[in-house]
Amino acid sequence: MFRTILFDVDGVILSEERYFDASALTVWELLYSPHYLGLEGPFTPAPEEGKIRQVRREVFAQDEVLNLMKSRGINANWDMVYLAFGYQLILFLQEAKKHRPQEVEELLRRPITRESLATMRSWQIPFSPRYREFVVDVSKGSAEKQGLFADLNRILKERVGVEAVPFARNTPLWDIGQEAFQEWYLGEEKYTETTGRRPLQRGKRGFLYDEIPLVPVEQLLELLRELKEASIQLGIGTGRPHVETFEPLGALGVMEFFRPEHVMTAGDVLEVERRFPERAPLAKPQPFTYLKAL
């Protein structure tokens, strides 16, 4: 008889939909905001629900992009943002090379940073994202999980004709996407409170308190109460950061059934990856999150 149950959050306790919305909005911002690539087109930090639905449909190509990533073992929204935006950068660089071949090759000799994005923005290359082509190009290979990061370098060589390895999990570009995503999900006030700094883009409302439980809260609490009364230890292993786990679940009354030391979040994983970079990646679907929570 088992005595321990380890829960995930997204798709188990809470719906994943708001996370996917925030992921799509992040890719959209990285492409169109003047803080990032700055393509010509409309951008707002406070879109209405109809605009959110439109951005989600376009960026994830009616969820074909999203479903391919999930089928290849990508669970973290930060990784989804990185892959989707990184691919569009490749298409942008393919076009830019026609006009600035030497500058493109020089730029790709180094990791892609905020300064790199500013340089690309200054080129003012006409470009329209082609979101569904991600599905076509990635489907040509067999890479899975974190192997998809390196697969972007394969696509870069095929598309741009440059042999370089700017795409990897531990890069400044991944951090840029992660921070922009956090702004969307947390909102301006909670982002500032959590990180101690102002968001780069002001005016985001945040999805943190707009979460949707998969079942009525009363049923969820009843289940957890019965498990606790049966002396079953409960834990959580999630790809969410700490605040995005404790705040919404706390608001639902769920956290009283879990001891904090058995709740493992993305922030815990990032801390260990920073201490032991040679062991990265440790995020789900790697087993570290689950083993640490247990």
C-alpha cells in the first residue's frame, strides 16, 4: 500500500490554459515590443481577452506548435517560450543575411543577449513571423526534451547557412524569455514584490489570481482531506516557480494539506542548477524535482 502521493499542479490541480496564454503573449512581446526585437506591428501590455485568444491562436498555430512541444517532452513554459521565439529569430536572421551577411555571421559568434536583440532591431529588416513553420522544421528531426534546444542550431545551419551554437538551455536569451514570461504571469505589482525590481514592461495585469481549478474547489479539498486522514503524505513536484505555486493554491485553501519541505518548484531547481551548472538541465521531465520533493 502506498503511503505517499506526489502531485503536479498544471493539468492536475489547476488548468494549464492561463500558462499557455502567458507563453504565447511572451513570444508576441519578444517579437513586437520595442524592448526586444521590435518588429513593426501592434503591441500592448494589457490586451483584452479577445486579443489574448487571437495571439494564442497565431503564436501556437492553433496549438499545433504547443502540441508538438508537449509530444516531444517539453513541459516548462519558459522552455516553450525559448523554443518558439528562438525559431522565429532564425527565420528573421535568414532574411537579415540577405541584406547584412557579415553582420549576421558576426552576431552569431556570441550568445544572443539584449544587446544582440537591439542590434537586430536597428537593422529594420522587414519580417513577418511564420509560426507554423516551427512544426515543419522540428518534425524533420527526432530531438526530444532538452535536445530541442540544440536542434535549433541544426535548423540555424539549414536556414541561415551559419555553423554556430547560440541556442542552449543556459543562455542569456533563455533568461530574457523567462523574465518576460514572469512579468505576464505575475503582473507588475507581484513581479516587483517577488524580484525586488521593476518589470521592463509596465502595465501588465498578471494571471496569478485568474487561475482555473480542474474540479470544483470543494471536491478538491474533500479529496485532500480524505487522503490526509488516511495518513498519506502529500507532496508537490511542479515546474512552476514558488510564488506561482503557493499563491494560487493558498488562495484556494489547498496548501494547508502540504508541508513546505515536500513542495518542489522551478525556483528550487534553478537554484541547484546555478550551484551545479554541469548538472543542468535538472527541470522536468528530469527526475530531480520528484526525487527532491519525495
